[in-house]
Amino acid sequence: MKKLAIIGASYLQEPVVKKAEEMGIFTICFAWREGATCADICDKFYPISIIEKEEILRICQEEKINGICTIASDVAAPTVAYVANKMGLVGNDYDSAVRANNKYLMRNAFMKAGVPCPQYMMISNENKNTEEVQNALRNFNLPLIIKPSDRSGSLGVTKVKAPMEFYPALDLALEKSFKHEAMVEEFIDGREISVEFISYNGIHYPLQITDKVTTEAPHFVELEHHQPSTLLPEMFEKIYSITKTALDSLGLTNGASHAEYKITNDGRIAIMEIGGRMGGDFIGSDLVRLSTGYDFVKGVIDVALGIFSSPRKSFSKSSGVYFLCEETKKLLPIIKKWENYPDIVNAEITDNELRSLTCSADRSGYIIYQSSNGKFKI
């Protein structure tokens, strides 16, 4: 029986654990015990921080694993790459994984490769009050986006519209960053989309483009995702081409990737970031399969085990997710009786308290749909 190491064990990793079980693969999960829901469903669990790459490598060598992956964790991606490199398994180069996990290094790679992205700069606790930073900031026009350099899920992200808001937003981003580093970037007002790819040995396969709906400023937390995007076909091809160049610029060669874009009313395309993992919020685990018929999760496992074959899309339907929160409380009666709606494939209330969103963790439930008649409208 083949053995698959999975870095991370929260509910986000449950789809890959369950899929591996369906495939007859022995699963080994690594994560702190708190919140590790996969500890109860995987074959073996080690309560170790996902950033302890040397200890995880030692255990993986003892276990004689055949592959290693993660599906929805930016933080886990460098550890996955490190172990894969050391054991001669399929994975991204470690330096590439680190680069894709740091928004500043990522933007530097994009700029060097001519990939369109916003104007940006990095600020740390050490240099935030220096004259050099003050002078550089004069080149930016308000509004700005300030966010941690190494986090996801909209955590610590703020839109700054006035000078007096700058340092409170900066301090929040620095506090939330693992490395206490923050990105300051040009705010681009436009349509938001995300792009899912799977790569193997440096060949990149586009899977789907998703339309995104978020809260307004200051935090921009996702409220809805819908596939496929309503962009014109020529825009699909253009964005796929940019994404391939961006992946090459980072050196990401194996596994899933999730790119986020803004498109302005006058047609400017700007890539915001790429994660070396599939999109969260059910995008990779559910929506791609529901809209294309391609099992993205199985594809990630196949890449890790070195048995990947080119993806085949067996149909084209609409799929999407709506999230429950104070801003979307109209969803409550639908979620409670979701079985009465043929297009809804799953729905759940995860928290009885409805909150206004500051990050994705504040959401209290969801509705996932699949439709042959376009977007399921609430």
C-alpha cells in the first residue's frame, strides 16, 4: 500500500484524506492536535507543527512515504517541498515554494518576468519609521492596500483611504504576519477572479476561472465564488497565458496553484498573488469538480505519487458557494431547508452566531451548488 504524507490536518485537508482513502492509500497527517479534525480520519497522525520541516522529514523517511502534499495551506507548502526534495519525491523546488509563500518575493519575481501586478513595497517592524520608507511611500497614491506578507484568508488586510489610517493598518498587518512583514500596495479597483491550475514536471494545465464577490473595504472577505467566470473566451486565454508565465517566474512546477487577479473597467489585468496550492473556500475541493467533472483533489494526489495524467474535463456546468454571515443572513432560511433546492449539493451552519466579516474565519456557514442552468441565484 502506498503512503501519502499530508501537511496540515484541519478541516481544509479532509477532502484529500478522504480521497486518498478511496484510492486505497495509507494517509499520515502532520499538525498540532488542536483543530486537527483529520486526526480522527487519517491512518496515522503526528502532533507536530507544520513548519517543523526537519522533524517531519525524519518521520517521513522512517515511514518510507511515497508522496507528500497539502491542498489548502500556504504555510504548509514549503515543508511539502522540502521533504519532497530531500526524499527525491515529486514536488516543487523548496526555494520556489518559499518564494510563492512570501508576497514580496513573489512580486519581485513577477516584475522581473514582466507579469502585470500592482505597485508595491515591503515594510517590517525594523524599518517602518525610517526616512527611506517615508520617502518611498510618497510615490503611492491613496487608497492603498496593506496586508501581511505571508498570510491568507483576508487576515490582516486593510484598505487605507486616509493618511491617519496608515499606521493602524500597518501595525495590524505586522502583528498578523508570521515574519512581522507587511506589503503596501497600490489599490486596484476592479473585478476579482481566481484561477486554478494543476502542474506536473513544469507543464501547466488550466482548470477553471472563478468569479469572486467580497465584502467592501476595509477587509475584502469573500462572500461568494462562482464557476465558470462570465469573462469572454479571449480573456480566459489571456489570463491562462499570464498565469503560466507567473508560475514559471516563481518556479512552481508540480501540484495545484491558485492565482488571484483584478481586472479594471478599462481592461487592465493585474495578478495579485499565486498560492502553491489549490484554492480554499471549496474552490479546489468541490467547485472545480462540480463545474468540469475533473477531480482536482485526486489530481493533486496523483502528482505527489508521480502517476499524474493530463486532466480531462467531462462536462461544463455552473457551480458556486455562498457564505453565511451577518451581511448575508438572508441565506439562513435556505440553508435550513436546503434539501428542497435541487441545485444545492451541500449546505451547513457551522456557527449559530452571525458576525460581520473581518476575515474568512468569521463566516458561519455555506451553500454549495451545481446547476445546468447558470448561476444559482439567491
